[in-house]
Amino acid sequence: MYVGAEGVRLREGDILENGERGFAQLELSGGTIAVFGPSSRIFLFRLGSGAEIVLLSGWLKGEGSSSGAYRYSSPLLSASTRSGTVVVRGGEEIAEIFVESGSANVSGDGICGHDDSFQWHAHLYGHAPGEPTVEVGKRSEPWESGCRGLPDFREG
């Protein structure tokens, strides 16, 4: 294990871990920025075009740029975005995703009984409580009904 410092070059396969009070900001190719919080662990699965960061535990916030798509994954859910901002919190038994701005394709094992991905727009929040269902809704008004149907989330 190495102690990180500003300007350190990262490679595919690196695992990064923060302490209880630590924050780290990664500046990725094309202008994408990923921040991960205290007591968080991430795995740099793929870098470059079509990059993927896997959140092993804790939380991360990814702010995309228009130069390329990034995928932020957890054991239960993942989100891909080109120029949106997503916040992911997760671990082995829970995952939460909030699309802060723009849009993201969100997928996971058995979302609403499907294995597909769904386009989410800004201000949508979903979580998977360690079960094969995902509850989706506006962050300020979480849905109680889970996924009884796939609602139309278009604004307006």
C-alpha cells in the first residue's frame, strides 16, 4: 500500500482507499472529475475511453465532461454518463445513486425485474437495499411503491 500525493499517476487496476477524514479528487482524461469521500474504497477498473470506476465502499461523486462517457459502478448499481453529475454510495448490501445534473444510464441486477438500463434525468434518486429491486423517485420525494411500473420521469 502506498500513500497518495498530489500529482501521482494512477493506472488501471489501482485500488484507492481514504481514511475516516480523507477526501480525494481524481482528475481524469477529458476533464472528468471524480471525488471520493471518507472511509471510501474505489477500484480503477478501466481508464481512458469508456473509463469505469468501481466503488467498493463509501461514496463518490463523478462530474463528467462532454469528451467521453464514464461509468461509476457499485456491487449493486451502476451509472454511465457523458456530461452529467452522479453521486454513488454503496457497499455490499446497499447502493444509492443520485443524478445531480444532466442524465445517466442506470443499470443493475434486476432493476424493476429487468436487467436493462434506464435513462435517468437530473434530480432522480434510486437505491437498492440488497434486494433485486430498486426504488426510484425524486430525491425530495422518495417513492414508496418501488417499481410497480416504469414511470415516465420526463420533467414538465
